[in-house]
Amino acid sequence: MNYLAHFGLREPPFGITPDTSFFYPCRSSQQALNTLLVALDNGEGFIKITGEVGTGKTMLCRKLLATLDEGAWVSAYVPNPNLEPRALLFAVAEELGLGLDPALDQYRLLKGVTRALLDLARMRRRVVLCMDESQAMPLETLEALRLITNLETEKRKLLQVVLFGQPELDSKLDSESVRQLRQRITFQHNLQALDEEEIGSYFTHRMRTAGYAGSALLTRGARTALFQASRGLPRLINILSHKALFLLFGEDGNVLEKQHVRAATLDTPAAQQPGRWSWWPSLDWGRAD
């Protein structure tokens, strides 16, 4: 019997690749999604979503794109905007399916993107550009992005931009050279980590989504240990839960206890905190037949 069969699962419940079928609407992520939908409906120019590493920014971005009506919206997604201005323009053109010549200079690229935005507006199609990892964007590229959004009708911008980034994005936006862009950010939200109660619900949600139909697996002690080790960060919760469940499978068990989470923590450098559980034995991945 393998790991999935042991727990009656169709698929792994705690993968770290963002999968919108596993999206969990905790308080902060649901507030962020609501903020995004309201801001886009209002035709605002720039929206900013920040959060620490592992809080679920990419998952939120993909959930937003999956939520938008494809008949009304054209979406563009740039996962790594650490690009110089011309390269960013070409990336946007590619996302819009323009098929522009890569040899075009920045001026002609901007002109081609502008023409496409006007054409989409005439067809009553709205365009949103989602920029992940925006804290990596050079200042001159941020300014070039602002220039793309200058076009507008009497009602709304022709291009709306959502910036997803780590807290360092705020420091970058404090630069005097991008003050005009900073003033255009009318909606923003900071993603928070999950609290202990939410972690229990998050764990159950992902297990049920993956096909688990048994009784409650996570004990209160395991939930507390998971909260303390993960600090409420979804990415760490996934890593630790996967390892703890694998250990439980190795024992042929059906109840996840705090010792499983503690052992998983010792096998996960990002979850370790000085002085905590240093006495706990190393994780043993074997299973006796």
C-alpha cells in the first residue's frame, strides 16, 4: 500500500505548487480576493498585494485569474518581472498574444501594446496584468509599467495592474523616482499568516479536497505544534504536513500526533527555531512491513 492509498487520497494534499482547487479562503486571503475583485470592477489602475514568503501570494494570484470571467476579461501574467523596460513590454505583448517582432525598439513595442489595448476596449474587453514577485522589478521598469497604464477612457483605465510582492516592494515604492506610480495605488492588502484555528481548518480542507473521507486526523497537540513550527505560513504548513503524514504512514497509523509534527520540523530547516525540540530524534522515513 502506498501513501495515497493508506489515507484514501486521489492526489497529494500538501503539494507546494499553487493549485487553485486547494485554495482555502481564510480570513486574510478572502479579504484580499474581495479587495482585488472590487478594485478591478471599479476600474482602478494599480492594486498592491504584499505578504511574507510563503503566505500564498501566487496562489491568490492564480485564484484571481481563475475567478475572472473570460468573456469579459483578458488577463496577462508575468511570474518574474526582474526585466528591463523593453523586455517587460515584450512580455506583456506576448501575454496579450500580439506576436510582435522581438527586434522592435521600446517605442514601437509600447505603441503596439497601446494599439492592442485600444482594440480590446472597443470590444468591451477589460485587461488585467498580474505581476508576481514585484519586489524584484527594477525602478526603471516600474516607471515603464506606469507609462503603459496612462491610457484611459472617461470611465476606467485600459490596463489595470496588480502587483504581488514581498514586503520589500513597499521599500522600493518609497523611492522618489516612482512616486507617481505610488500615488496610483488605490487598493492594497497585506496577506497575513494563518492563526492556530485556521490551520486546523486548512489542514482538513486540503485533506478533504484530496479525497480523504475518514475521521479527524489532526489532534489538538499536532495542530499546536504545526502552528508553532510553521508560524502560520501555508507553504511551511504544507511541507510539514506532508512529512508528518508520511511518517504516520510509515507507522501504519491513523492519528497525527504532535511527535510526528516535531519530527517533521527537525527535518525542515526553514521551520526550525533555536532551542525548540532540539532533543527530538531525527525523522525516520522507513516503514516496517
